[in-house]
Amino acid sequence: MAGLASIRWEDAFHAVMPQINADGLLSQTFDPLLPVQVRFYSYDRRRDFRSCRHNYFELFYLSSGNGMFRMGDQRLDVSEGDMVLVNGLLYHNVELPKTGRERALHGVLLYFLPDMFRGAMAARDDTEYLAPFLQQDNFFPHVIAARTGVPEHIYALMREISTELPAQTVRSRVIVKAYLKMILVRLLKHYSAYTGPVHSFTRKHESIERLDPLFRYLDEHYAEPLTLADAARVVGMSKSHFIHFMKQITGMSFVSYLNQFRVSKAQALMANTDKSLAQISHEVGFCDQSYFGQVFRKLLHTTPHRYQAQLEINERRTAGTGS
């Protein structure tokens, strides 16, 4: 697509994964005067991304490549030029095909805090701008196809916003807000026929809160043996109800979620300590180092030894540049 060569792309894996905490919450730092960001990410298909959620709203525009966007327990095919709306409550991630000639896909993301339009400083009618995000029930069409022309129009406005950021003057902030409202109006028109309930946002938020005790428990006990029965007990559900609820909210089984969490803890230990892989696998809850290697390779498409070796190479390169 025209103009991609001039963009400086960030590696999404290294930019995003370290910001995901124990309960899968992805944090971003916003300017309190203008809580808007535009990021340009490159996604390597050799890496799997941990599912996450966040407290801001997001527009994801696929600039190049084809992939799949997992939204809760839905799997949405996304093609070049498509756009995805995310209100952040459902656990989601980008999944890339592991075969094909293209090694990466490129995505442009617009983040903003909804309080810009529903906080104390917002006008009475401003909440209406957020309707396409607040109405995201189980039937909401998250993907806007390229053929509608809407994604390309919005992408052009996202690029305009990016040229004003960081918005350090009143003029720049006014311009960014105007462009953002133009984007939201375009979305309002596109979804004008959709009549999903606006309270679905509140319902999903309450559902996630039901899992909060489990996230806290995992953060404190991930090194110990944990079973499905343990998880169901922590949140006060039957095993059958918990299995369905966990899959619906996070898009993953409890075992898959736990393995991703433990591997992310292992990555942190590998990057920040000199401990052996045997020590690390034990400390993050894998009683068998061989099984730890299997899970690690399945998620990251490399072995723990190769991952650790690459960390050492990167560290030497950084030391060599004097950084």
C-alpha cells in the first residue's frame, strides 16, 4: 500500500508483550491533556501474541498482510485494508498464518481513552460518539471490510493525527480532537443500522471483574501446582460453568491462559537474571523442564536455549553501541 515505506515500524512483540500484566491487562501511557496515541506495528508471524485486554478504545487498521483477530472466543478473518474496532474489554490478539511468503504484517493502531467523551469535561451529547464501542455485544460486527471505503478514509485521518503527536500546543490538541471526532462520526454513520444495547459494555466489564480473584491468585501462586478445580473454586463457580466462562471472556482455556502467563514470567526471568533454565522452569510452575520446553516452543516458536542465547546476543550488541 502506498506510503508504507516511509513509516518507521515498531516491533509489536517487543513493544506490547512486556506491558501485559498478570491478569492480561495491557497498559499504555497517555498524555493527560490529550489521551490519544497512534502506533505503527510490525507483526512477525513466527511469534505468538498473548491475549490481552485494556482500559482504552482501539482501532486496528491492517496496512499489509492477512491474519486473524481473536476477540474473546470469536476468530475474525482480517485482510489487508480491513479495520477492527476494539473496546478493550474482551481479551484479544492478532494471529498470523505460519506459512506463506510474507514474513510480517503491518498494523496501524489508534488508541484513546473513552473519558475524553464521557468524563466530567465532556459535553452532554459527547457519549454518542462512543456508541459503536459501547454497543459491542456478542453479535457486533467488529471488522469493517476494506471494500466499504471506511477503513481507508479513517486510516488517512489516523495518519494526520500521527503528524500532530505529541501534541504539545493548544493548536495541535485542537486539531487532534477534531480529527478524532471526524473518525468517530464516520464510524457512527457506518454502524447507524446496528442497534446493539449500550449497556453491553457495562455487562462485559462486570464479567471481567468476576475473574479478578483468579488473576490475583495466579499472580501469587503461579509457581505452585494449579488445577482447573482450583481456579473454579477461587471464583466460586462449578467446573463446567468456569470452563465456559473462562473461554467466553478470555478466548482461551484455563490451561492455555496459565501456560501463557507462566511463559511470560519465564521470559522476564531469562531477561533479568542469570538463573539456569532448570531453575526458571521450576520457579514459574513447570515441574518438568522438558514440558516447559514444549510449551515455550509452541508459544514462541523457538526453544528456551535459543531464546536465552538471542537475549545474550542482543545484550552484547547494546553494550557494543554504548547504549
